[in-house]
Amino acid sequence: MGTVEIDGSRLTLEDAVAVSRGTLQVKLSKEARENMQLSKSAVDTIIDSGKVVYGINTGFGAMSSVTIDKAELEDLQVNLVRSHACGVGKRMEPEHVLLMILLRANSLAKGVSGTRPEVVDLMLSMINFRIAPVVPRIGSLGASGDLAPLSHMALSMIGEGECSVYGKSGWMNISSIEALAKNGLKPLKLEAKEGLSLINGTSQMSAYLALSVLNMESLVMAADFAVACSLESVRGLHAPFDSRIHQVRPHIGQNISAARIKELLSNSSVATLPSSRVQDAYCFRCSPQVHGPVIEIIENTRKMLEIEINSATDNPLVFVNDEDVEIISGGNFHGENLGLASDYLAMACHELGSISERRINKIMNPKLTGLGAFLANNEGLESGLMIVHYVAAALISELQLLSNSTTTYNVPVSLDKEDHVSMGATGAYRTLKSTTLLSQVLANELICSSEALDRISESPGTGVQKIHSWIRKFVNPMHLDRTMTSDCEKIASLLIDGDHTSIFR
């Protein structure tokens, strides 16, 4: 098993997710360890000087004007974690928790949070041993950091609460103190600033958004695959994918989508058919113009997120320059960038799903295809894929509901000290759910188009043939009506996992 070294600057989305899934180990770099120690020493110097500095020897939020005695600083950090660990709702998936821990650890590894290297060592050991704190999902406002979820993480680090531990029979919940002891780990005794550094960051929302981006990169390719297969199955026109059309509107995403679809259609005998149609419906003809902006949104979100997961996002931050130490309060914990990106991606999920459902509708229509209604073998006696289309329509309703913005709703908290929040954690989790729903719409389309391709006499494009063969590895042709749930869910799962991306390797 390989090992990823974190230093707060070079972590990638792919490596982060691989670590959370247990296919890579993780350790702290030597340089990061040194930087963290300098930062921690600076905090100790501040405490010894008797200066009053927010987050080190004061209360928090609206109680920041309360000075805390030096003898009570450890209690301050423990009380902070305990009081903030009050999340509710369904528990986060253990692998999502491990991803959140890794992103928090990488942020602390930058060495500007005033936290000992030993804190990150424990976090990374928990990841490597597959010890995931039990974390209720709901509680973060996407500003002041993901306070409640990260507090449940920190609670396990001090030996309180519960953890899910991975073993031969899967994930099992045991007490945190037992989970640590079984793996030779000791609970942490928090020192000044460390509790705040652990809980004050954008790690939960970044984790959900990272998974969403990786899912979307697979799904937008699947959407182009679905266009090509559906177009061939209805004997559609290839002209809209002519590169000259897209070169005179040179949006990068649009040109990528059009070129990909055109390549999949190459060597098609459908293209040589005489047709009475001058133009196809928008769901075919304008697919690059719809898919293209989504490609660009995903790319832009990835760029932003790769910066975010390699950033210091707690408050205050500790800056050391030779003998000069300055502790500065700011707002890097605010997740507006993540919240807005999650809104865009959720809308993108709806748009890819919506146009996909329209293509399914066309495949079901015998007036367009010349095939049986709903691709039934015995019309009337059998219903064919009628309800597979209905399910896609129901999924669109779900996606529409989830495409509503979360960032445009604000609830001021902490006696109005924290008067604008991003709701980015809610938004990022919503977007992850949306990607799952989108995968199902696209799966339904690919299943319907594959069935239609079996029934036309023409030879589709070379790329379409390969996609069709891939579908047929998992879904048999319909000779009689049958339940399609397992078929539809299987293809959706494969699309999320990116299995289809290997078709042309």
C-alpha cells in the first residue's frame, strides 16, 4: 500500500479520497512537523507573556471579551469541544468522516494554527487504523467552520463519544476510548488553541464537495455517452456535432462535449440514412451547449476546491517570522466559496438529468423511432420500459427540489456576532445526494437506448457499439417484461464509480 505525505500544500482530491477509502496510508511530512512546532511554540510564548488573544485565552464567538485564566486553558478547550458536539440527524458515513479528518489534518499541517504535531499524528493514525468518530451530519452553518461535526470528531480524539471501527465484519461502533486503546493510541489532552483549531474549519463541507466533484467528472462523461447512444437509437442527425459549429462559439466545455459525442458516432451507418427531419429536438441537438457549461463548472469547482483543501481555514491564525509572532483574527472559516459552488453543481445535476429525461421520452415514442411504444415486445400485453421513464421523471422532481440555493438563506447566530453564514455544509451534502440521483437518470437512459439499439438494423458508431457492449455485460435484453430495479441501480452505481471511463482504454 502506498503512502501520501501531507504538508498542507499538495494534497489532491484523488489522494484524499483514496486515503479515506483505505487504499492509501497517510503521514505528516518532516517540514510540516517543524512548522507546526514553531506555531505551537509561538502560542506558548503568547500565554507566558500574559497578553489577551482571542481563541487562546478568551471565550469564543459572542463571549470573546471574556478572559480565561492560564490555569483553566485546558478546560476551556475541552469545554469547547463538549459543548459544540451537539449535532443531530443521520450519522455521517465512516469513510466521509475519515475524509473530513484528513482535510482537517492537512489544514493544520500548514503550521499556522498553533497546534502540536502530535494532534495531527493522532488524526492520521485514526485514519490509517480506520477509526471513524461517530458524527451526526447536521449542525454546521458553513461559517465559523463546521463546528458541530468537527467537535464530534475532536470528542473522539479526547476519548469520549463513539467511533466506528472497520474490521472483518465491516464497520462496528464501540466507545472511542476502546477504539483508540485497541490500536495502541492514547486520547489527546488538548492544550491552548488546539480545540478551536480542530473544530474551526471547512472540512465537512469540503469533504462532501470533493466527493461531488469526482462524481460529476464521471457523470458528465456518462451524459455524453448517453447522448450518443440515444441519438443513434432514434436515428438522429449528426450535423449538430460538426466541429465548425462549436469552433465559432469557442466555449471550452461545449467544444469538449461536442468532440466527445462526435467521436463516439464515428463510422456510423445511421449517418448515411436519408431523413425527412431537418432538425432534431433540443435534447439531442443542443446537448453540447447544455453539457458544456457543466464541464466548466466542474473544472472551476475542482480548481477552487484544490486550493481550499490546502488552506488554513481556522481562526485566529499564528504567523511566525523569526522572533516576531503575530496572531491575527480573520474569516477563513467562511464557506461561501464552497456553498456557491455546491449550488451551481446541484443546478448542473438537475440540468443534465432534465435533458436526459427528455431523450428517454423520445426513445419511448414510436412516432419518432418506428419501434414499439415503450420498446414493449408485445404492446398492450406488456409495458416494456414505460415505467423506467416514469422513474426518471420522478428523479427529476427530486433533483429540482434539491437544486434550490442554500447560500441565499441566512440565519444570524451567536448574538449577531456571526451574522452571515454560507450554509455550505447543507449545500455540499445536498449536492452529493444530487449526484446519486443524476447517476440513476443517466443509467435509465443508457438502458433504454441500449434496448432501442438492439432493435434497429443500422450499425451505430464505433464508440456507441462499445458503450452498448458495456451495458450488455450487466443488463440483459428485454425479451419479456421484468423488474428493472436491480439493473437500473447496478448501472447507476457503475457510473458513479467511473467504471464506464475504462471502456476506451
